Amino acid sequence: MFFKYLDSPAEGKKGIRSLLLLSVLGLILTLTKTIGAGAIIAVVIYFALNREYKKAGTFLLMFFMLMGAWILLKGMIWGFDTGAASQATTLIYKHPYDFSQGKETFSGYLMRIVDNSNLYLSKHFIKMIGFKGPTSISISPFITVILYVLFIFAFSSVYKKNKYLTFTGIFVFIMLGITFVSLQKIWDQYRLIVPYFPFIVLILTAGIIELFRKKKLIKYQMIAVIFLLTTVALTEKQTFNKIDIITLRSNLMGNKFKGYTDDWANYLKMAEYVGKKLDKNSYVACRKPNMARIMAGGKKFYGIYRINTSDPDSLLQQLRDRHVTHIIMASLRKNPLINNGQTINTVKRYMAFILKKYPDTFTLKHQIGRSEPAYLFYINYPEKEK
């Protein structure tokens, strides 16, 4: 939509309407995922770099007015929790699941940029373009620096020559910048840069093309062509190598659990069981609520992501306040590739703290799987002391 705006940057009332539409889309992005606010910053920076300060101010004012109206309306109906507070709180700590390690320091945030740059650029991005195998875990600061230098060169080459690539470069820089600063190193998941992958490729490809347009390198342009074609070939090879025809055939024939490891298959089967067997008034807590909801036909689950206290009464009260009736304890692996007995134990620890004081709180209602099983417990809330 911003590209369409750049194609016909109307003035007057029509221009105001166009900026209002962009503001609405910016609000939707931000409400969908907090990092979407980076798109707002990118638009403002683009206008500012082109000395269109009035447009930047108008766009920003409209966005804040819309956001204010949304917060007010939401507060009047559901209360004044914007939904981003808990997430923001997690990001300011050194460890997302262990707050006892304390809050992040300034030098810590700088180290996040270094660590995440190496992880997401020299590891995940290089795997995405085919130059590393899908199971590679190696990082290379040298490759990270090369990618940064190429990005800077690409942006400086297209700046003001190509308005679309200029904005794309700003957008990528802002979104990756927010990602690298805000996320702790422990996340290390390629999915976090997947939305920006095509834009990164676009900018870096532009940089390679501009590099080989230099007089000293123009006669070597075929190297750039071969490099880009090699990237396409390698990614295609990886894609086809990852396709399991037998599993795909089973999936198409209705076996939706074929291809999952036992830990995930049992967990998802339990979620499906909850959707089919428990009554509509039941509310189940688990570690991966969104995946469970998909398998349960849309039934809502309460997510237990972290433990902020070891006090059993407080933990029970959190469940009681949300009217949770059941809890799923799964055997999801810490390392998805290896069944070594180490699992994501957030729910187990949550229950263990409660059981120390109230040993009769949980009643086993159903078990799925013998290897890496999933358990469904009913919660027997102890009577409150008078």
C-alpha cells in the first residue's frame, strides 16, 4: 500500500485520505504483532529523509489518534490492558523464563545485537539461501560483517535512485533492528526473520547487481549471475530433499499426525481429544495453546509460558481466576531432534510447586502415548481457608 502511495502521492484532501488509510493499516499491523509498529517508524523515517516533514507529522499524528481511540474503546469494553505490557516486561529481562537473572543492561542489549546478528544472518539466513545445510548450527562473524557491508552498500547505491528499494531498505533495517535488540539470544528461531526474508534478498541482490556495475568489476558480471542462480538451485535442492513423499501421501489420505515425532503427535492428539470429549465449559491449560487450539477445532486454551512465583497458592489462584478446569502435561522435547528425556518442563514445575502443598489437586483423566506421553489432569481446587 505504501508503494501505491509512492506511485501517486496525492496532495490536499486526497493525500490526507491516503495517509489515513496507511495509518489504519499501521494500527492493524501493530495490534496484530507488536513489532508491526516498526512499519510506522519506517514510513516516518522515509518521509523525513525526503524532507517531507509535514507528511511524516500528519501520518504519525493520525496513527497516535487511532491508537488512542482504540485503547479508549478497548478499555471501555474490556479494561485498559493493551496486551503488550507482559510481552514488553519479558523482553527487558536477561532470560525470558527466569526473571531471577535480573534485567538486561545497556551492554547486554549491545551484546544482543551482536549475538542475534550472528545467529540470524550468518546461520539462519545463510541456511535459507542454501549455502548451509538445514541442520547446521555454526555461526560466522565474518559472514555477518560481509552481509552488513553489502546491505549498507546496496542501500547507499539505491538511495534516492529507487524509491521502492529505499523504503524496503529502511523497513528491513528497522524491523531487524527491533528484532535483534529486543529478543534474547535464547530464542534463536529462524521463523523470527522469515517475514523479512524476501526483502533482505531483494536488497542484497540489488547490492550485488550494483557492485558488478562498477567499472572495475563490470566484466565479471557473469559471477553475479552464477552466484544468484546457484542460490536458487541450492534452495530448490534443499526444498525437494525435505519433502517426504510417504509422509505427504499419508497426510493427504487423512493421517494428519504422520510425520510428527511422538512428543508432538501425542500432544496434538490430546488437544484433539479435549476438543471432542470435554464439554464446552471446560478450560484447559497447556504449554502450547495456539497449536492445541488448532487441533481442538478452535477451542480456547490457557497458556502457561513461565512461572513467576513458587508459591502454590498464587499459582493455583492464577488458574482459579481464569476458571481453568484441566491441565495438559506433555513431553515436548527441548531438542526437537533428540529424544534424550529432556523436555520443556514449565507445566511439570508449575504442577510440582502446587503438589508439594496440595497433593490431591490433580487427578489423571486421560493419557495418550507410552513413549513421550501426554497427560490430561482434572484440577481439584482445595477449599479456601475461612
